[in-house]
Amino acid sequence: MTEDFGTLPTGERVRRHTLENGAGLRVRILTYGCAIQTLEVPGRDGRPANVVLGCATLDGYLDGGLYLGAVAGRFANRIAGGRFTLDGAEYRLPCNNGPASLHGGVQGFDKKVWTAVDSSPAHLTLAHTSPDGDEGYPGTLSARVTYTLTGDALRIDHHATTDAPTVVNLTNHSYFNLAGEGSGDVLGHLLSIDAAHYLPTDAHQLPTGALAPVAGTPFDFTTPRPVGARIGEPHPDLLVARGYDHCYVLTGGATLTDPGSGRVMEVTTTEPGVQLYTGNFLDGTVRGTSGRPYGRAAGLCLETQHFPDSPNRPSFPDTTLRPGETYSSTTVFRFSRREW
């Protein structure tokens, strides 16, 4: 099903697409930001609940600036100094997060109206073309994102091509609350991340370049434990970010569980990292689809991606895309229920 969702001040119309697969999952996707607005998943009692944060109206997205459910790009996460060098040429980007460019800059992919190019009841492909020089990035980038409901899972495929060398790093920025959107915080959710290392950060939340072991630190989620169990400890990285906002070096996937509803979400990806963000700057000013305000930790993000500031860190996995190549990334969110 497709319906109108509003009109931007520029006159561009925004559409909302609803996907269902007959297995209990339903997702609503906006052409604005290529964003997941709602994702309904059954709980232990068989009743569905919306497990992602989103806004009821287009104005909520225009006023919020929180990347709710959106595709972050052309480069997700932070680039130090808003600059990088590629093939001997320096490129400068707008700094919209202190001394860093965050999630593609001031007018990133989350603020663009994407175009639906293919759809069925259970899948949708949206496309966007980012011109050469857009937010300072070189090359014309043609991006496509496909959402597919299959069985008990939501699959997200990102693809991109370019006509000149550039850098690209796309992710989906959904905030999850498996107890249901607007139900409170997620600090009691159980989280496990198959990662022995994370990227420590400096005073501006930029990676230092080191890969730090999680063992013996509040960043250790190698076995399931509550998200909030150690979030308040005086670890320098936690203090700067006011919680978790850090990239993990994946050796597998991640699993999030809400003991109350029994909902379980398993995350698998082709990407080398996942950014855990615990909604540290949600302050109640944004109201969700339920009409309830989103306070701190009302949801958490598991943003599968390449490492932040990779264009300036040769030791990190390469994020360069060249003509003739195709950027490709797949992430699957698989849902199940536990009876305990």
C-alpha cells in the first residue's frame, strides 16, 4: 500500500509505503530519508507492537534531526575535521557535529526524498542520486536501498555506484525498543555483541585509531547482559558520549532481547562494524507515533557500517568506491520470541 505522507516546503511530495509478508511482520517506509517509520513484530502473547522509534507526521521528521529510521549517508558516522584526502586531492565537508562531519553533513541522505523504483507487497527499492560535490563529496553517486520482508526477518540491501572515485558508508539509523515504541527506556534489554574489540574515542567522539579489547570494560557484551548494567560507570569513553555511542569490530552478529515481551532481534551483516548508540541525547522534545515523548534511552541503534573516520585511517577497512565498482552491503534483522 502506498499513500501520501505530506509535502516539503520545497513542494516535494513524500510517500509512505507499507510492506507485509503474511508472517506477522509489517513495516512502513517513508520516501523522506528512505526511513523506516514503523516496524510491527509479534511478542510472546502473539500481539504485534511497533518496535522502532518514529514520528507520526512529516513535520516531526523535519523538526527532529535525530535520523529516526533513516538511511545515513553519503558517509555514515563521523569524519574528523570534515576533510579527507583521496588520490592526492583534499575534499572538505561541512562540520555538523563539533569538529566533524556526521552522517553525510548538513543535508545528508536522511533529508532527501528518495524515489521508489521497484515494489511488491513484501519488498521496496528506493533510489537517490547524489551529484558531484554534494556536501563536499566527489563523484556522482547513485544509491539504491531495498527493504525486504522474508519470513521472520527484515532484510536491508544497500548498493551504490559512482562516476568518479569517492568514499561511501551507508547504514540504517533505526532506534529499537522491543518492548514497543514509547514504552519507556531500553536499559533493561539484554544485549550481546560478537566483538572482542571496540574503537575508543577522543574528546570529540572521534576514533583514536586503536582497537581496544572489550574484556574487563563496560563495553563487554560478549555474553548477554542488560544494556544499562554498566552504562553509568566513569569510563572516559562513556562520559564523553553520555552512554554508548561506539563502533564494535564484529566477528559475528548481535542479539537484543526484551525479557518482558519475549521479543528477540538477531542482527547479521556483511559490514565489519556496528555502532551501538543508546539514544543518549533524546530529551523528550520529540513525540513518537504513539504520541509519547522520547526520553533518554527510549531506543537504541545497532548501525551496521564501516568504521568511522575510515577515509583518514589507512589501517581501517577501505571505504573507497571507484567507477566500475559496486558498493554492496546487506543487514538482516531476524525476529523471534522467547517464552520465559
